[in-house]
Amino acid sequence: MSRWRVALLVARKDLAIEWRSRVVLDQVLPFAGVTMVLFAFALDSDAVLERVAPGLVWLAVLFSLLVLVQRAFAVEAADGALDALRVAGVDPMSIYWGKGLSLALQLLVLEALLLAAAVVLYGAEVPAEGVVLLVTTSITATPGLAAVGTLYGGLAAGFTGRETLLPLLVLPAVAPVLIGATRAVESALGTAGAATSDGWPWVGLLTVFAVAFGVGGSLAFGPLIDE
Amino acid sequence: MDAAPDPEHEHPARPVVELTDAVALLGPYPALAGATIRVDPGEIVLLRGPNGAGKTTLLRVCAGLVPLSRGEGRVLGHDLRTERAAVRPRVGLLGHSNGLYGDLTVRENVRFWGALVGATGDEIDAALERMAVGGRLAEVPARKLSAGQRRRTALACLVARRAQLWLLDEPHAGLDAAGRDQLDDTLRAAVAAGATIVVASHELERAGSLATRTVDVVAGQVRSVA
Amino acid sequence: MTTTDLDAGTPARTSAPRGTGTRATRVLGIATVVAMAWLVAFGLGFSPADRDQEESVRILYVHVPTIWIAYLAFVVTAISSGCYLFGRKKSLGFDRVAGASAEIGVVFMAVTLIVGALWGRLTWGVFWQWDARLTTTALLFVTYIGYLAVRRLGGSHHQRAKRSAVLGLLAVLEIPLVHWSVRLWRSLHQEATVLRTDGDISMDGLMLFSLFVGVIAFTLLYVWLLLHRSRTMFLEDLIEDRGLDQALAARRAEAEEVRP
């Protein structure tokens, strides 16, 4: 059985669990939504909100990422399933790719909805020429987030009661994604007069980040979850 | 003993487990201190002994999880010193947790494990039936099951992923009388279908009637019982 | 996993060192004190005030050496992590050096950030500037605090060593990414004065010399701390192992009682 097939099985299993339990739909999405509303309370100015809308979207994505990662590994830890996978000799790299893939898909859905929320709540506008950049940004930023989240989620999963470790490890590591994705979306939306073409170098940064942490995570995940 | 005589047991086949003077460490502590044991195909071997005698470590060594520091060992034909990774997929180790996903149904759990080795739908159905979690029970989410049903679902996962050697650590713990009876029936069914089982248990009476052979584990060593 | 959890094995267990000092560290300690006194003399006394920054330039004699040593410490952490992970012996000595170095690096970086903020207030009028080097440093600071938190997660010594070694190497992956992104984001900061390649060194000779003294003093301090800290870590591991031995002995005695 090839690595990819096992990874796809793991991803499908994770998505089936999410579909069945509806935790993302019932809890993570409302959480992300309320975060967006609270940002508005804190900033309290239509002009400012429109200016910072891209950053707020990605900030809400990062917070939701933490919740999603915790959930993805709570499912494994509840009855020792991750241990069972390891004991059965299932390749850690496949587990990493599978869980990362499922996380990435959930993040993509979340990003689309949060962007829609920004349009509704913050008055952000999506010009036609920015759509390609917007979609590309999302597609390049998400694997990086999923790679970091899955990696450190797996590390923290082995230690019940140390869940506070996850944000401490994840947030500094994904800072480049927050910076890059925010600037790229600003360019796509034309926020504060940014040109669409300015966004592409940031997409380059996001791609390098995703590749670096994808490779690093694939190699590091096994040793980190191994006993 | 009411276990059906296994035809394979009559001919001395290649042993499933063969440890010779095995030493394994938990940290610096020799949990196994020169254990020698041989398990033939189709056996149900009961390990008995006090807490801390090394029963669990013996199971974990056989599962390829704990390396041998000294001595020799082969499981299912693989050398434990050099081929532990090859041992793991063919061996099923069941400890206190069942490794089930509570939100998935019994069938989905079993299918996931089966799919990892490319098991067909028929194989999944057979696994469910053999461990008595088929029919309507198969469509119930795992978190709604009783302790016995969860244990049997975990065993069905072992069937589905074609584990040939089952290493069970206190499988009767936490089950009621009916659950224990059903567990024993399913274990016999598994052996009839070709599995070999090593059980570590405190429930001596219970496990003793199930086992085809009993050995004592004392201070990290194995002593045969006549 | 190797046979024993401590490289020193049983002999060291019976004759654990009474302290972490040796003749070499004592000499090093004295040298550090002398160098620090020298730094105080030059930094606060002999070196002149800057024409623009005036007296506040003296802060740089601490700020610059500490940040350099902090980065050096993290490089040492990464190298030791690699030596542990890829070395055939899996020596816990490398793990302790990695941990000790990261701890010292975090402390030095904290000093850098605090002192730098004070200098910024005096020179720029603000405590903080969102420029590339400052922001990278702050993020690294948090990253290594995370690294130290992971070191305290528990498990056997080799589990700790493997986990933190992997993390120590991942942090190295993070540094260029963070730096690149923050740099792209904004680069208001003046170019590094000393490392400017056009040969136009804007610092006066005595100031440069004071800075040099600072680097020597803090390097000595770093090495001295590293030796002592990695040795105390060794002793901590020893204590943990002894506790485990006692627990196991107690447990075995218990098992004896249970047996008829």
C-alpha cells in the first residue's frame, strides 16, 4: 500500500468524523464568526475595518487553525487511536499527510466563509482582477498552515493537560503566513490602493513556506510522535 | 479445555513467536530478564504473573514495539533485532484502550483498518460477523457501544487488517459476565480462522479455560506450567 | 533507545560530582569577571559619547554583544541537536548542551530586547520599531521559549532529547522564513553599522574597541554559563534516574510480597 493511498484513507477518515460530528460546523465556524464580530467592536470604525479586513480574516483563520488542530488530535487521542496506528506500523509520514490534507480542506472552506464574512461585515470588496490572486493566495497559504498545525498538533497530542503548548509553538511559526497572506489579499482587494501585481511576491513567500514546512514536517512528524 | 483441536497444532509448524533469553529494558530497568518462550500457530497462550512481572513488556516485545537489548527473537518469521518494522503490521496489540473513533460506526472503524491492507468488502463483513458486531450493531457509532462491544469491535479491526498474531493485555478487564463469554467465543472463532493469541490476564479462571496453554511470567522470565 | 539512559552509566552514579565547577571553569569565571570589569571601564569610562546618540550609545556595548551571543547560542543548539539526532552514539551530552545553550540564548535575547527598547526610547523616541531585525528577534525569542517548554514535557531522557533535537532543527528552518517575511514586510531599520561592507566604519576607534571588549566579555560569560548549566542538567538527570531506581526497587519489593 503506497504512502499516498494510506494518507488518503486517513484524510477520508478524518473528514468522515468531521462530517458526522459536525464540530467544525457547529463550533469552529461560529467561533470564527464571533471573532470577526469582536474585531469590529474593538476597532469601531468602518474605514479602519475596511483597511484591515484582510489581516482580520487571516487572524481569524489562525485562531480557528488552533481549534481545528486540537480537535483533529483529540479525536485520535480519545481512545488511543494514534497509538494504535503507530503500533500497527502505519507510516507516520502517511498519517501526517492524511491529517494535514483533511485539515487543509477544512481550512479552505473556513477561509472562503470568513472572506465572505469580511465582505458582509467590513465592507471589503473583491474586484474581478483580484480573484485569481485571491484564490492562489488561499491555495498556497493553506498547506503551510496545515503543515505547521499538524506537526505541532501531533507533538502536543501526546501530552494531555499540555494543550497550552500548541499556540506557543504554532503562532510564531506561522507568522510569515499571516504577513504574506495578508499582504497578498490586500493586493487582491486593492486595499488602500494596493496594486494586484504587488501580491505575487507574497504568493512566492507562501509557496516557499509551504514547501519548507511540508518537507520539514514530513521528516519530523515520525520522530516527534514516536515514543 | 473446549477449544477445537487445531489441525496445524498436530504438525510442528514454524513457531509464531520464538524468544530466546530475551532481555528488554524499560528505561534502565530490565523488564524482561532473559525470557524464553515459543508459541506455535493456533495456540492461545495465557501469560500469568503478578504486576510488574514483565507480561506487558513481553507483549510489547512481540509486537515489535520494544527492542531486544540481548537475546534473540523471531515473530512470524521476522527477526526482532533487525526487522521490527516488518513485524508490526502483522501483529495486533490490544491494551487498555481500543483505538476506536467514537464518531464513526462500527463498520466504518473496521473498514478503515481493513482498507489500510486493502481488505475487500466481503472481508469486512466477515470480520464483523466473526467478532459478533455485525448486523444492526455495525451501523452504531462506536461511542454508543458497551465495553464488551467496543472490545469486540477492536478485535474486528485486528481481523480486518489481517493481524496473524494477537497480543491481548487484560482483554477481560471492565467487561460483565455476558461480555466475557462473548469475548471468549470470538477469540476461539479467531483462532479457528487462523490467528494465534497470547493473552496476559489476571482473570485466571476465565482465561485459563480459554487458553490452550498457560505459562508463568516471574521477574522478567518465563516458566512453563505443566 | 540505548541500554542505559545516562551516558555516564553506573560508576558515575556512585561518585556523582559534588559541584559543577572544575579548575578550568574557575579560571574561566575569573576571566569573565575581569573582562566584565574591563567592559565597564571602557563602556562607561574611557569611550567617548557619540555625537548624535550622546551617552545612550553606551547601551550598545551590552546590546550588540548579547544579541550576537544569543544567535550564536541558538546556532550551538541547532548543531548540538543535529549531533544528537544524526550521531551514532545518541549521546545525551549533546542534548544537554543544546538545552543549556537555548536557555542562555533566551536570557541573552531578553536582555537584548529590554536594553534595545531602552536605547530605542532614547534614540528614536519609541521603545519599539516594527522593523525586520527587531521583529525577527522577538519572534525567535518566543520560538525558543516554546522549545524550552517542550524540553520540560517529561518522558525518558532520550525521548526528551529526540523531541527537542527535532524542534531545535525546525527552529532553524523557521529563522530564515520569519526573517525574509518580516524584511519583505518592512525595512525601516538602519543598515547594520559595523557589518557595512563599504569600509566606512562610522564608529570611532575607542568605541569599536569597547564593543570588542563587550563581545569578549559576553562570550566568556556564555561559555562559563554553558559549562555550568549543562553540568547541572547532567546532575538533574542523575537525580531523576535515582528516583526511578528507587521507585522500581519499591515496585519489585511489592511484587515479591504479592507472590505466595
